[in-house]
Amino acid sequence: MAENSEKRSDSLKILRERRGPVPEELRERVRRHREAKRAIRQALAEGPLTVPELAQRTGLPSHEVFWHIISMRKYGEVAEGEQEGDYFRYLLLEKGRK
């Protein structure tokens, strides 16, 4: 098993050398993405919210909040709650619970 781990590690080193450093633009995009998801999680920790409410609380545009909510829903981080008018309230799920 240790042998497979070493081979994988060596392969990753070779790929990193060939690819070169990660572009700063990509690093910045990933950082913003993480910050947005963290802000959404913090807002949802207070209770279920709609996309417009999340946008207002996080300062993010609604379309961006929606994109993050959809990805978080896909991976079991949030779930659709009750519908309020045209919007669903999204709630934060505990880790590993769908």
C-alpha cells in the first residue's frame, strides 16, 4: 500500500512540474468561491432563507447565490425547505446528512 502511495506522489510531482505553477487568477477565483460559500453557510446557520434573502445578507448577486446553492444542494450541504411565493427556503444540512 505504501508503494502505491509513493507512485501516486511521484506521479503528482511530475504532473505539477509539467503544468507549472497555478495561475494567480485561478487561485483568486477559488478563494472568492470559498468565501462566498462560507458567507452563505453563515447566513443559513441562522435559519432557512430564500435566494434573495441570502443575496441581501451576503452582499452577493442573486445569480451567484443561486449558483452556489445549486452546487451545495448537489453535494448535500443544503436542502430545499418550504416554498414561499416564488422562492424556496434553503436550509443548511449537517455534514453527511441528505
